Amino acid sequence: MMIRERPIFLVEDNDDDAELAVMAFHRAKITNPLIRARDGVEALDYLFGRGEHGGRDVSDLPAVALLDLQLPKLSGLEVLKAIRADDRTKHLPIIILTSSNEDKDRLSAYDQFANSYVLKPVDYDQFVATVLQLGLHWMVLNAPPPRKEI
């Protein structure tokens, strides 16, 4: 029986930041597939199997979601709130990966039960180091919640 690596879900509207994340994961030797959503609506459509993702097995969740706060259509905080409000996704590990260092954003993210709040480093090498640490923690060290039958 082949074990499939669970994907990393990247919710990022900025193509440059998304490309940087892909390169950083590659350089950090994190081989999990990467699924990207470009806005808040697309993120929820993917997770809940709606729209162009209709028919997707919604019990097949990513290992972790990296969620930007500044997104078109629905903000990252609105996406986080919707994820936490649904029994199918409420335990999905959510890492806020953002350039916002605003106290109100950090507080709001933790109020909605974000698992972590990470500032995007501007420097490429620092970004790779950050992604490596995130990958090691969330893909190797972290023991995820057991799957629930829904």
C-alpha cells in the first residue's frame, strides 16, 4: 500500500510570494505536494468541495494550511473563521503567514484559533529558513489530530 503525502495548502494571492514559497519548500527538501488558492473564496471552495472543486473528497484535508491575511474576496481572517466554524475543518492546522505585524491582526488570528502566526521574512534566505522550520515542525514533529468520521 502506497502512502500519499498530504499536501500543504498555500492561500496566497501574490504570485511572487507564492513562487518564493515554492522555491523555499523545494530548497528545504519538503516534498509534500503544494496546493494553492489565490483568494479567500477559492480557499473555502477547495476545502469545502464547492465551485470548481465540487466533488472533491472533503475528508481529504491538507496536512497544514499557510494562510495570508490580505486576500481578495474574503480576508484571511474570514477564511480562518469559516474553517474553524465547520466540523470537517476545525482541526486543520492553520499557520498565518503574513507581512502584517499589527497587534490587532495577531490577536484576531489567535482569537479564531490560528495555530501559529509567522511574519514573512523579506530576505530570501530568511524566508527559506522560516519555511524549513515550519516544514520540520508541521510535517515531521507535529502529531496531527486523528481523523474524524463525518
